Amino acid sequence: FSSFSRQMKMRSGEVLIDCLDSVEDTKGNNGDRGRLLVTNLRIIWHSLSLPRVNLSVGYNCIINITTRTANSKLRGQTEALYILTKCNNTRFEFIFTNVVPGSPRLFTSVIAVHRAYETSKMYRDLKLRSALIQNKQLRLLPQEQIYNKINGVWNLSSDQGNLGTFFITNVRIVWHANMNDSFNVSIPYLQIRSIKIRDSKFGLAMVIESSQQSGGYVLGFKIDPVEKLQEAVKEINSLHRVYSANPIFGVDYEMEEKPQPLEDLTVEQVQDDVEIESDEQTDAFVVSSTQEKNPLDQHDGEPVFSEELGLAIEKLKDGFTLQGLWEVIS
């Protein structure tokens, strides 16, 4: 809530998916028009009139998303997006209303991106005993590439140790037991706290510490000879640094109807191939009608004698003739 501007900026690997300019935070700021940003990691809302009034909701905190009727000051009784979240054992509810009538983008964007986040947790969460291996080969995730495969890696989680295989990719480290594929572990670089070589009762071993968020595991692996162990640690640390600079979170979603940029909507003005011909003749009816006098105005034009009519008439304007005026009447 009310985050600083630096906290509102997108981090490395965060991508803006959709932007809605007329969304109301119906529960917290009812009647205040704001902007809703949908990224691959969170929802950001801020007031258009007062940007420091804002909130950021991470998808990992969301428990449930539903649509129900809400009472909006800008729209009245209307369909709204209800988001139930949990953070530090405290529950929060957010209600967002799209001020633009008839637009379903608020519902489709948020619900679809959240679903994409939920179905891509293998990129971000440490997993034990998952369906990772098929026919002794790693089941790759989209955007995942295997950089190295190391045989003869001992997992030191038990007193005897378990012999298995290491897969090192651009997203994670995966180990599985050779005798039982279901005995495995997937460690995303996102959850790795440190990778070091330490002494153990089995000799020098690779020790991987995971983040507190993932459970704070300490995992030991032994690779012989020592030179091979050192090369593996060096490679994993290098890939970890590359990943940290540009993380792959796995939330792959694209809008079907993206708003076009202004450059694409701007078209060059084409000159019409039309030639305007000037007409020397003057429309007597138009001129006479536009120059019609006020009935209360008693100052008429100067009278002159017309030999054609034998009467005194008002002096004609330059370019007009009696014959032309008669043609207008007829």
C-alpha cells in the first residue's frame, strides 16, 4: 500500500502485459479513477489524480479471484473483480471496477495472467519428488535449455547417499536418483541463496542453500573427482548470476487484442486529386440573401433611375444586372 515510486517500477524479468486507464479501486478508493497495470508478477493500481495513492498485489499472495456485483460511485451497481489475498497471516480483499461500460478486459486479463502464473510454478518453486524425469531424460519447461548433464552425482541427504544424475539448465538444477526417478529435487536459481564447496563426512561436497521462502533447505551433493566438482560449482554460479540479471519467471501470456501504438494508428494525409475551377459569375440570390437588411433599418441604398424599367430603383451592386435578378425570381 502507498509504495514508493522505486517500488512501483518493474524489476528485472517483469513484463507489462496489459494497462487499463479507467479502473476504480472500489473498496479502498471508491469514486477515484485510476490506472491498473497487469504484469507477469503482480497487479499495480494507482490513482490518476494522486499517484502516491497506490497498491501492489503479487500473484503469489492471491487466494481467490471472483466476479460479483459491487456498488461503485462512478458506475453504480455493476460487475466488479473481487481479489482475496493473504500476506503475513492477514487477509485482504480488493475490489476493482472498470469504469468503461461493456469492457471485459479487466476480468479476462487479470484472471488469465493469474492462471498462467499458477501453472508455471516449476520456474520459481523448489520441488521435491515431482514428475520431472521421463525415460531418464529431463522434461523441459518452455524456454528451458540444458547446459550440462553430469552423471555419478551423490545426494548426501541420507547416511548412505544416493547415486544419481545432475541436469544443469538456464532456469534450475535438477537431480534424480538413477534407481528411482521419482526421488528427485528441482532447485530454481530464483530460490538459491548460495552454492559453495564444503567438507563433509563424505569428503568435499557441493552445498546448496535455498532461500527461507522455499523452506531454507541445505542440500549436499558429491562429485568425483574434485576437479569435476569445482567445474560444476563454477558453472552453476555463473548461470546463477546470469539468471539473476535477467530472470525467467515462466509466465508466458500475450494479449489477443493489444492496443496499437500511436505510430501505427497515425496515417499520412493524402492530397485529394481534385481541381477547383473558379467561377467568375456571382450568385445573385446568395449575395442578396446574405445582405438582407434588418426590417427596422430605414436607411436604404441610393435611388437611381432605370431606363429599362422606367422607374427609380435602388442602385445595384457592382457585377449585378436586372436580368440576373429576374432569373433568380423565375
